Amino acid sequence: MIPDAAIRSLRAAVGERNCFSEPEELRTYECDGLTSFKATPGVVVLPGSTEQVAEVVKIARAHGLPVVPRGAGTGLSGGALPVPGCVLVGLSRMKRVLQVDLDNAWMRVEPGVVNLDVSRKLAPQGYYYAPDPSSQSVCTIGGNVAENSGGAHCLKYGFTVNHVLGARVVLGDGSIADLGGPVLDAPGYDLTGALVGSEGTLGIVTEVVLRILRKPEATRTFFATFPSTDEAGNAVSRIIAAGIVPAAIEMMDRLAIVAIKAATGVDWPDVGAALLMDVDGCAAEVEHTAQEAVRIAEQAGALMVRVPRDEAERQTMWKGRKSAFAAVGRISPNYMVQDGVIPRSVIAQVLREIEELCTKAGLRVANVFHAGDGNLHPLILYDARIPGQEELAEKIGGEILRACIRLGGSITGEHGVGADKAPYMGELFGEEDLATMALLRCAFDPEGRMNPGKVFPTPRLCGDRPGKYVPHPLEQSGEAGRG
């Protein structure tokens, strides 16, 4: 229970209408996009400024309460999962664009600004913001910074960390720090780089300085179909090996295509796999590169290559890809999204392993992923109404992550570690690595008050310390859950 004195102080800090403590109000915030993990916060506050965020953190500290920051709640790893009895700080009201400097190619925004709205604001001036998660129409910049989000075009342009020049952050003691700034290479340690992807464990970001880009002169897109993911994966490897760096190259397997067609009505054929690829840059270079990529795809076994007739058809193709996660809801009552990274050369091998795991368990899997950088997004389909299926899906998700580690990859490409993948950090990193990460965290937040229970592989019931994840006896007995 949150002390009444703390709730009164929080209401005074953010306003009566921006502080929620009734059980029915708190349920809205009990999970993020990973709905299989749920917990009820003690109180929810919606500050409207950096100063209000700082005051909220000071109040929480005075009462010994943990703090969990939250953006739009679209995260898929449980990064915004509340801790029981916490102060959950929602940043949705902080959605102002504070400054735009086109001459020096940067802009300053608050964390609640929606990702796609940044590019919409810049479009009339011929600029845009490169990181484009599939949820870009609803996800916010603050959440993108927390999780180091990527998107389809991160192959050429990089992740959020490559586009954040600086940030204002409220630390665990309520102090305000400015990291980096509107320059490409600030002197000293790259503390901004440490902050991006820290998942709220170092502090609460209240302003972000974004790097913005000029729109490319030309973009060429093609859609290619293949008999199976083997040929499609081979085409990806050949295209990259030829020295071509696509702006984006996405792969979808048969089940994903079925779901996308059902949800969006795109006229894609029933095939084993499909690639959607963008090439952008100077017009002359783009024409040559796109033609070469098409030639390689055809040599790799493409059944059909389709070039959009106009920009409207191109946008429809990308709408199909961007709608993939939601589309799977048309063909399954429940699904779990994983996010691992593998070398491009083993794409076909890993997809076969994933199919074997799911077939053995009696479940289906749809694969949609950023093929150019080997970032997998297997969607494990299950029915939560059938006892044991959700737990089985979670187990398969863990085995997929272990396969990524075994083959030289990582447990996350862009969704973050959060609560979902924390148990596997001890399999990816050694004890000294984890201890060093903990030291960095303690430098920012020595009391461990900011977003506890995330990233580090420890049972939540035993505190927050580094080390390989060991299930707590209460978890093994079924009396308590990891989530």
C-alpha cells in the first residue's frame, strides 16, 4: 500500500486529475505490450514537465518507493511492467516539440512525442527521423530511447542510439542532469550512449535531442516471393555480400503472409516466403543498385519480383509489413513475440530450428523479421484458454533465444531485455560483465530505485543483483511468478 501522505504529496505535485490510485484506474497500467506479465502499481502519476518528474521522484524517494517510468506502453519485453507498490510515472502528457534546428539537423522533443509525428512535422521541410519501429504510429520517443528501438530501416541508418545526440534525465535522487547535446561528437564519456537502451534503470528521460536527416532524393522498392525461407535467406545473404546496403530488407514466411493478407487485403500470393526491400539515395545510384538487387534475387530463386507502380502501391506494401504483428491476431487468439539476433548466414538454419521446436510442441509460428541484420521476430501462436499452452509458448521463446546465443547472436535486437529476457542475460554475459553493468547502474542510481527487476537476471523475490538467473523456490512451486 502507498502511504496516504505520499499520495497527497504526489497529487499536489502533478494535480488531482493526473494522479490515480483507485484499483480500477490502476488496471490500465498493469502491463505493457507483453500482456502475459502483469502487476499492479501502487499509484500512477502523469507529470507535465521535467520539474514535476523531479518532484515525483523526490517524493517517492522520501517514502522509500520504487519508480517505474512508462511511455505509450507498446513495449514487448515487459520494460514498463510495474513493481507492486511502485510509483508508475507515465510520460504521455509530455508531448511538445521544443526546438527544431534545420541548419544543424537536430530537434529537441519531450518523451511523449509519437515517433511518426516527428517525421510528419519535418516532412514539409524535406527532413525526417530515421528509426521506424513497426509501432511508430503509436510508440513514443521516450520509450524508443529506453529500449533503443530500431525498425525496418535500421540496417542502413542505425538504431535509436545513432540518432540521439543528448538528453535531459531525472536521476534516482530527483536531480536533473543534461547528457550530450546538439553536437555530433561531444567530448568525454558517451553517457548518452549508456542511457539509450538502459530501459529506465538509470533515470527518467524528460527531453531528447534527436538527429534528423534530409529525405533521400529517390527510393526504389521491390517485393519478391520465394518457394521457402531457405531461398529468401540465401537472397538476403547474396545481396549484402554484393556490397549492397539496402535501406531495409524484410522477410515474411508463409504464415505471416496469410495473416497480413487477412488483415490488410494486400494481393500477395500464397508462397513460402517473401522479401520487401528498399534502396534509397541519389537517383542514379538507386536505379543501378535496385536493378542489381533484383537480378540477385532472381538468381537466388525468386518466383516473382514486383515493383510498385506508384508511391501509393509502395505504401500499401509497407503497410502490409508494418501490420504484421497485429495481423497475426486474425489467425490466433494469442501469440508471443520474441526478438533475437543471429548472423545472416544462419537464417535458414535457425528458422528450421524454430519450426521444429514449435511443431514438436504442437504450436504454430509465424516469422517476420529484419533480414538484413538478422533480427528475428518469431510470433509463437497459442490459445491461452488451453491449460499449459501459454507456459509452453514461453518455454519455446526461451529456447529460441538460446539458439541465438549458441550461434553467436543476441537475445534482443530492438525490444529490450525488460522482465521477459532477464533470465537469459546470465547465459549471454559472464559474471564480470554483469557486475560491470551493475556498477554503471549504481553510478546513476545507487539505491536501485529506478525500474527495479528489469534487465539483470535475478529472481524478483531476492532483490536486484547480477548473476545467472536461478528460479526462486516459490516460483518453482507455482506460488509466485517471474512476472
